[in-house]
Amino acid sequence: MKKPSNWSEAIIAAVIKTCGYSTIVFIILIFYFLLREGLPALTEVKLSELFSARWYPIENHFGILPLLTGSLVVTVGAMLVAVPFGIGTAVFIAEIAPRPLREVLKPLVELLGGLPSVMLGFLGILVLAPFLRTFLNLPTGLTALAGSLLLGGIAIPTVVSITEDALDAVPQGYREGALAMGATRWQTIWRVTLPAASSGTLTAVMLGVGRAIGETMVVLMVTGNAPVMAVRLNSILSPVRTMTATIAAEMGEVANGSTYYHVLFFIGLILFLISLAVNVAASSVVFRQKKRAERVLG
Amino acid sequence: MRRLVIFFFCLTFLASCSPAFPATSRTNPSAYIQDKGSDTMVNLALAWAARYQNEYSQVSLSVTGGGSGTGIAALLNKTVDIANASRAMTPDEQKLAQARGIQPVEVVVCRDAITVIVNPSNPVSQLTLQQVSDIYSGKINNWRDVGGDTRPIVRLSREINSGTYADFLQMVIRLGRSQDTTLFSTDTLLLPSSESIINEIRQNPNAIGYDGLGYVPSDLKVIALARDAEGPYVRPTIQTVNDDTYPLARDLYMYTAGQPKGAVKDYLDWILSPEAQAIVTDLGFVPVSK
């Protein structure tokens, strides 16, 4: 790198470098803090107990499996809602909608993403839960399904934005080539454009998963917070307890340094690792695809 | 010119570092009291604080909720002066207090009742404590087993940091037996606030829940409870709570670290005065009987 020619350039370069590195430093510090507070749980509670099916911390039952399955069920349900609607909306906005409609739709989708989650939770308990109870004839509407529907709604804007950007980035030549070969519009979209944008779509879905698994307020209000093992197919119609809601509800009253405190941080550590894994997977997909494209284009 | 602008900005920055003048006509408060804990008591504590600050403007009070457990933990962490609790301190908490050199002092500030509530369309109007215990521990799962319609029972509860939760576990599910280890059934819904419980019961005929007397709105159905199958079924009112005929009467406490002194002592003395106890009645709780 050339030596900066005067003071101000050197200072600006240093400031930008610091900002860039500081993000990595913050993440490492957070990770270190979680490790320091959460790892003692592995020594204080037997592993077989920690991964048992009973979460009743005031009686010293620290089994986190119900919380893991709860988070999993709600996230999978959310993605089942967000992926079809999200990708469909993105395809519509990028490929099919006329320009003026596109200018209106894109900000509206962003608006959906800007809704405060506590407001959605409120709508969930007042409107969605009673509706689900009467419509599906359930004992109560406060279930994983209610959480999934709302979380899907929260994840849709993330999926739409990134997928739409990925579709935009597909070279126009691909579409023109396909149309010249006699493909219909739908065949072009489904078999040429969308596969070409697959790495971006996958990233979008991964980020949607990350968003859904970390959401706290909505699940605290509408999923019922009952620590049941959500492993059967109809578990989506029963109340569940997610990891995020557990931390939010119980962190306030734990005594600093107790086993309970360490277990809650352990749950936070697991959440952090899951988010990390999801994001690393998403970015590695992007890098892999890029390398292949560079090889093809020479 | 540039130097002048920089000088002006520095001056503004330094000026903003000083404390702002309060907008109210209150003179600089000479005492700050931090009050934290029970969500059951938070409305009452806020009403008391508002009235006290009106009369004694030199004292500044801050009140927060979070649950009895949270309040007691904060007292033991020495971050608050008064902890509101709807349950007594547990032996574990007492031990932790001794270990930190704190001698907690308990004051009974009013009385309350845990009421069991159901949807107005539910035909059941009375239950024994044993029946409620069996419902909540998972032994009874359908309303027809206690004389109602054929509907699944949906159990609602507060979260575990709630003093009402702890009292309910001890007084109802374990029927006051200290060696009992019965727990809430795993599919009990643990809702984050009294309002969510009331909301769900209002529109779900399968639901049963519990809450403090002051929180139950008039449109929900209150269950009359009996200590045993022969005993009288009593509804919770101020009278039945005061003469202990209602089985789930309980005291509400304020804890301080050591004997209260100065502004905190004055505040606690005022709370036990007739004026403050009149506020207790207004909010639906039961005043301390002299």
C-alpha cells in the first residue's frame, strides 16, 4: 500500500481499519464472555441431566432438550412459511412486476420488516391465537404454530430483500439466451434465473433462519412457554418453550454465579453457536459458488 | 473563524455535562428510594409512591416490577432499598443474605388472596383445593372430571420468577406440605404477565388460571374454594381474606436490608398508616388488620 500523502488520509485510514477490526473484536469478546459464564454449567450439572427432557430449574432439573426442540419446531415452521412466500414475492418483484408496481412493493415489504416484534406478539395473543383455537379446534391457540406464523412474517422481508438482490444480479444475457431458445417466461424464471441466483437465495434463507431462531418477544408472548418435548408431528399444534423465551423470562431472578445462572448462559452459548454456524454456512455457500463461476467464465 | 466555531462547540459540550434542571417544581430531592419486585404489588407500589411523593416532595421514589424473585435478588445484590415480594424469602435466599452480610427485615404491608379464575361460560363454580392441585399437577385433564363440560383443561400460570407462582406451588399444588415434591404439569402454559393470563381466559372456555385478587376483572368467573370436600366453599372477598376463611389468603411483604432507617423507615411507617391502607382497598387488595 502506498504511504498516505498527508495526515488526514493516514488518520482516516486508521479509523476505518479500527472500525473494521473492532467488529471482530466485539464478537470475540462476546463469545469469550459466554464461554466464561456458560461453560461452568458443563461441570456443575451432569451431562446426562443437562440434556434430559425435564426443564424445572427451581427443583434443579436443568434438562435443556425441551427448549432446543421448542426453538427448532418454531424455526422450521417459520421457514416453511417464509421460504415459499419470500421467494415467491422476490420472484414477482424482480421478474414479473412492472416497474411502477415494483417501486411500491419493495418499500412495503421493508415496512413489514420494520414492525416492532412486540406489536406482532400483541396481535398474536389478541387475534391469531383465538382464531387458531376455533379454526383448528385446539385446546388453546397459544402454540408453536402461532409462533411460526408470526416468525415467518418477520423473516419474510429478510428473505425477500436478499433473494431479490440475487435475482437482479443474474446477467440479462441468461434470460435473453433462454427466451431465444424458445423457453416461456415461467420456464426462464424457474429453470434459468432462479437456479443462477441459488447461492443468493440460499444465503437469504439462512439469514431468515438466523432471524427466526433469535427472536424473543414474539415467542415469549404467543407460544405458551410450556417446556414440553416437541418431537412429534403434531407438536406444532401444542405449546412449546423456546431458548430465547427461557433466557428472557428467567434471567432476571437468578443469583449471580449460581448453577442456574451458568445454565442460562450455556443456553445463550448454544444460541450463539447456532447463529454462528448458520451464518458461516451461508457465507461459505456464497464463496463456493463464486469460485465455480470464476472458473467457468475464465 | 474556524477556531471560534471549535471553541463554541467545546463550550456547549462542557455545559451539557452538568445536570439538567428538573422540569417540575420539586426541590432537589434529599433522598432516593429504589423499590423493586413483585408484579402483583407493582400497581400498589406505584400508587403509594405517587401519593407519598406528592406529600413529601423531598423524597424521590422509583418503582419497578420483575417478579418477587427479581426484587429479592436485587436486594441481595444491594442495588435496591426495598424489595416487594408476594411470597416470603426462601431458606436459600436467607442463607445467601447471611453469606453477604445482609439481615433482611420483613414488613407485612397488606394482604391478598390468590384467586382461581375460569371463563364465564364454564359451568364449574366451586372446587376443593385437592381438585385444583390435581388439575395443575396433571392428574385431572378434562373438565368433565370436576363437573363441567367435556373439554380439555388448559392450565395457565405465571412465570417462575413470580411470587404468586411460588405461593401457588406451595399452598395449592403441594397443599402446604413442606416435604411434598409435586410439580406443575409440563404442559402448563407459563405466561409472562397477569394480563396475558386474563386475556387467554377471557376468550378460551377451556382455560383455568390463577391471579392476585386485585387483578381479576369483574367479567371473569371466580371459583369458590374449599379446604376439603365437606368444608364450606368460600369466595375471596376482603372479609373472607381477613378472617382467613378463604383458604388462599396471603401476606404481601416489603423487605429491607437490615432495619429500615431514615427516609426508608419514614416511607414504610407511612405505608402502614390509614391513609396508605385506604389506597390498598381502592386497588382491590386487603388492608393490614390492626
